[in-house]
Amino acid sequence: MEQNQLDQETFSCSICLDLLKDPVTIPCGHSYCMNCIKSFWDEENQKEIHSCPQCRETFMPRPFLQKSSMLGALVEQLKKTGLQAAPADHCYAGPEDVACDFCTGRKLKAIKSCLVCLASYCEKHLQPHYDSATFKKHKLVEPSKNLQENICSRHDEVMNMFCRTDQKCICIICLLNEHKGHDTVSAAAERTERQRELEVRREEIQQRIQDREKDVKLLQQEVEAINHSADKTVEDSEKIFTELIRLIQKRSSDVKQQIRSQQETEVSRVQELQEKLEQEITELKRKDAELKQLSNTEDHNQFLHNYPSLSALSESTHSSSINIRPLRYFEDVIAAVSELKEFDQPSSIDILPPVFKNVIAAVSELKEFDQPSSIDILPPVFKNVIAAVSELKEFDQPSSIDILPPVFKNVTAAVSELRDKLQDILRDTWTNISLTLTEVDVLHSEPEEKGRAGFLQYSCEITLDPNTANRYLLLSEENRKVTLMNQYQSYSSHPDRFTDYFQVLSRESLTGRCYWEVEWRGGVSVAVAYKNISRAGRGSECGFGRNDKSWALNCSQDGYRFGHNNIWTSISGPGSSRVGVYLDHRAGLLSFYSVSETMTLLHRVQTTFTQPLHAGVLVNWPGDSAELCKLK
């Protein structure tokens, strides 16, 4: 048999569809590649029945496979003479492929479909469309399974017309009948028109894609900027807090050292005094023994002779009485240090100083990025970004993509402000502690024994805290003077502010010994109060002198009244426009004086103060005022 008459299918394996490799012939006569039939039968081992993939004849047991030398030699010879397996483009059509409509038997894959013939062709059967002038005008497209959709279901004609009225493809018979009089064009003409519109739309889409890619790039840059800013903020915050910790530890060490030093000084002073007193006691006992012996002398002349020299007592070098302070020597130091603890109370943001609230507010602003429940809770700048991203999702053209601001600057600034504030607090508290430590003494003498000059050595600079002032109070003279006005003052909202009583507290807390003077006009109350006195409402828990957290001397043209825990007592004394206040916190002593050319005690309180105190002023009527005097 001549080689060009050989059918390629005869020498192909029906399993791999390629030329036979190591061919074997099974009992039914069909031939396969050795590896192909072995793999096929290996999959059937569980059934214990082996069959031919083509004719389905079964064999039991599994046949022994032996290579067919003659068939193998023939295949090799065919390879040498040019007969090969079908190239990839001419392989047989599978279930998902478009098959050639003109192949008989096993069909090859189609490589083109003709919209005129409404048929699909393999490479061999497509050749006439290239060679014959009759077919050269036919429209060839990629293989399609949907060619029958181009046939009119009513007239079995090709639908090569388009009805613009009904927006559908029609055949020539439809055009002459039910679509007669409609706006119709050829399908090719309509395609050309739609193609132009499509290109315009594609250009718009491409432009939007470019715009979106630019926006995405900008947002990515902003993400990188945010991450960098956050990392830098964390790094700076850690440095600042490390510095604060170091500063607090140093202050703690300094306080301990100064307490111990003051302890040694005071103990040494007391022990020295104790030794002198003990020496005096010993001398007095010796003198008493001599006098006793003299009193027992029976010789009158001897008694009278020795009496002048023995009866005389040397003057004591020490005070006849020593006043010992209560055993609370270092409690004011503890109170001064305890003020620092108030800045670390997490129970309520309202009790924190404003600088801490700034840190919390700045961090809270960052946390709002992660709240998906409502866009309304976000700051406007973030709403702009979300709106811009939403526009991307909706495929609309945004006017612009707003760029996020460097939000972490707020945190860095707030933390830096916190550091500066804490440094001020530590410095002020260190000053209070140092002053308190220098006042730790055992022997107590009343300053009034030395007159006004004795009090002035304990004078302290006091200023009024605007965050506590009632909205009708005007502060002036560097926050040392307060005047009651007829209209609101421009104060910001603050939890420490008195809402109803026309009152204000000092910024400084008072411990140890303090003295200050108040120049008043009209009607005022000069007071001291604990920091935790209530601020909101007109109840007695808020007014100076009306609760157990405040002590007040009311001053007016009608005289003086003292109040504590809402018990008021009329006080007699010389009228004066200046009142002096002396506080010995450790001794629990509070005294009010009328100050003019002389100082006259108006009222004295002996109690136990459990917290640091703040100076306070209440003003009665519009136009009335009070001023903390400069004494240094």
C-alpha cells in the first residue's frame, strides 16, 4: 500500500490521539500505546474486569502486553516519510470546541465561521474561501457556536437587517412584512454606527481609568504618609514618655534625698535640745538636793549663811513651755506628691487637665477611622475621602480626591504639650515639696507674736483659676482680681467651672504655712476649699461656707460672718477693706485678720485638714470686687 494512501487515523492511539508509541495489540485486535492502555487498565483494577476502550470487549484476567515490533517499525517508517500526528491547530474537536461542519466521521476543530454560509470550517475545508472568487467576499469570523441565532426563526432567512424602531435584527422577509415602514438599515451599517459610539465610550472609560489610577496612587502615597507619620509619632511619644519617666524618677530620688536630709537635721536639732534639757534637769536635781539638805539644817545661823548662795536659781536658757506639733510632720509632703496622682485617674475624662484631654481627643480622632457604622461621626476631611472613594466605586467622575491632612501632628503636639505641662507640674510640685520640707519642724511658734511682719514671711503668690470662675466673673490684674459683671464672660466650657455661685478658686494648692491678703469692695466672701468641692448647681454642696469642704469669712459693710458646713456665726471686729488669711495646714489652723495699721484677729479655726486647700472668693453683687494683694 502506498504511503500517501495511508489513513493517519489507522496509526493513531484512540486514547492520546497521537501516533502510536511502543504499540501493542490487545486480544480484540485494536492497537494502543503501551503506556496509554496500561494506565487505562490500572484505573480498572478495582473492577477486576478489563475492557477495550473502543469496542468495550472485556478480558479476564488482564491480558499480558507485548510490543508489536512490526507495527512499531511501520510507525517509525511513517514518521521518516513525513506522516505525523495532526498539528495542534488541526486536532479533533472536543465537547467544548466548535466542530467543522464539513468533516465526515471524526470532526476536526473549526478555525473560522462564515457569516454568509452560516457554517464553520476546519483548515482543510476553509481553503475554498481563500481560493475561490465566489467565497472571497464572505465574512469570516472566529469559530462560533451561535451561528443559528443569525437565522430568522420565522422565515429561516439570514437576519442581515436591523430595525431601529424595534431595536432588533430582522431578515429581508420581516422587512417587507411586519417591519414595513419602520426605520431600518443593514446590520452592517448599524454595527458601524454603534462601533463609533463604542469607541467614544471606550475613550471615556480609558480616561476614567487613568484618573482613577492617579487617585489610587495619591491615596497610596497618603497611606504611606500616614504610616510614616504614625511611626514617627509613636517614636516621638515613646521618647517623650521615657523622658518624663526619667524626670519623675529623678524627682522621686531628689524628694527622698531631701526628706532624709531634713529628717537628719530635725532629729539632730531635737536631740541637741533634748540633751540640753536633760543637762538642765540634772543640774536642777542637784540644786534640789542641796536645798533639801539646807532645809534639814538645824543650825539657824548656818541656814541663814548658806541660803543666799543656794536659793538663787540660774535663768533657764530655754522657753518655759515647748509646743509640739501633731505627729504629721511629712503629711504635707505626701499631699504635695499626691497631687501628681490626680493626673493619672482614668475614671473620668472630665477630671483630667485640658492638656490630657487634648491627647485623648487627638488619639480618639485617629480611632474614628475604624468606625464603619456611620459616616456622620467622622470629621469633614475624612468624609471627603470616603465620598471620593465611593465615587470610584460608583464609576462616576469625581471633581477631586481630597488628601488626608497629617492627623498625627495633633497627637505629637498634644503629647509634646503634655510633656511641657508635666514638666511645669513637676517643677511646681517640686517647689511645693521643697518648701514643705523646709517647714518640717517640731517646735511651733505663732507668727502673730511678731506682728504682721511675722505673717509676711509666709506670704505666697496666689492667682485665680479662669477654669473655675463663674461665667459672670471678670478676672483681671494677671488673674488676681475678680469683679462680678452683669453679662456673661467669654469662657470656654469646663467641668471645674462653678455654674451658679459667683465663685472662683485659686490655681495653686495650699499646704504648709501660707499667708495672703484680700482687698475687697462691696460684699465678698474670702474662703478656702478642697479641690473636690462640687461645681454644678445652687445646692449647699457648691457654696463656700455651706458644706464640710469649705470655710468662708463673709465681709460687707454690715460686718463679718464666718461659715462652715452651713453654720454661720456673726463676728465682731474693726471694719477694714483688707482681710488677711493665715493657714497652717499641718497644724490644722486657719485664721482671719482685719488688716489696717494693725492686725486684729477676727476668727480662728482649729481643725484637721485632710486635703490640700485652695483659696477662694465669692462676690455678692454686680460691681463688687476682690483682689489678691501682692505682698512681695
